[in-house]
Amino acid sequence: MIKISVFIILIIFFESCNNKDGIPSGILKPDKMQAVFWDIMRAETYTAQYIKKDSTKNPIIENATLQQQIFATHHVTRLDFYESYRFYNVHAQLMRVLLDSITTIREREKYTILYSKPVIKPFSLEPLPPEPPIIPIPGVKFVTKAENDTTQKVTHKFVPLR
């Protein structure tokens, strides 16, 4: 009896050491879940705002296709995501932290884009300098020839004199 109780205590001890954040092994970690969940929310929004208005597309099939692409991008299975979603949904504090961090990161990205200084490329109103003249090379003749296509491309060649 003592051996069994010691064994159970050791198992509990090792499990508590492995799970410092309190998330079981089959559940997506908060950073990964955050990225996948954000993309899923964007796909849902896209389906609701654009795909449902298109009468030639089935929104359910289109949303499922988008989700499969998201899962493939993040190297996550559909089952892993939905099990993780159920876990975070049951643990309200973890879900609140997840959603708050998604909101904070996206707001920061939005304001970074909105208030970043635009890149202004310098330009001049002065005309470009003329092209340098072609300097003749002794023993070589410069030939300008128009091709017989619709672009009327002009080619220049140096042809040796005979």
C-alpha cells in the first residue's frame, strides 16, 4: 500500500513539474493558440462579410476551406485546435488572457501602421542629364535596327567592319 501511494505522489509531482503553465500536453500553447485563433476569427469575418454576399459560393464550404488552409499554415490539425478551444473555453481565465493578448497585439499593429511615418522618396524637378554620346571605336560600326514586331523595339549593335 505504501509503494502505491509513493508511486502516485511521484506521478503527481512529475506532472506538476512538467506543466508549469497549467496546460495539458495535448492542448496548444497560448502563443500558438493565439495565432491560430486570430486567423480563424479573420476567416469567419471574411466569410460573413464577403462570401455570404456571393451567391455563387457556399459560405460553409468556403469557411471550411479557409480553416484547412489556416491549420496547414500553422501545422495544427483541426482536432487539436478544437480540443484546445474547448479547453480554453472551459478555463475562462486562460481564455480571457488569450483574447486580451490578441486584442492588444492587433491594436498595437493597427496603430503602428496608422501612425508610422510614410516613406518619402526624394525626387527632383530638374530634368535628367542627357545620355552620353556614343564614342566611335576604330574598326567597329554602330548599327541601329528596328525589329519587325508590333513593339517597334529598337536594338543597337556593334558590328565589326570588314
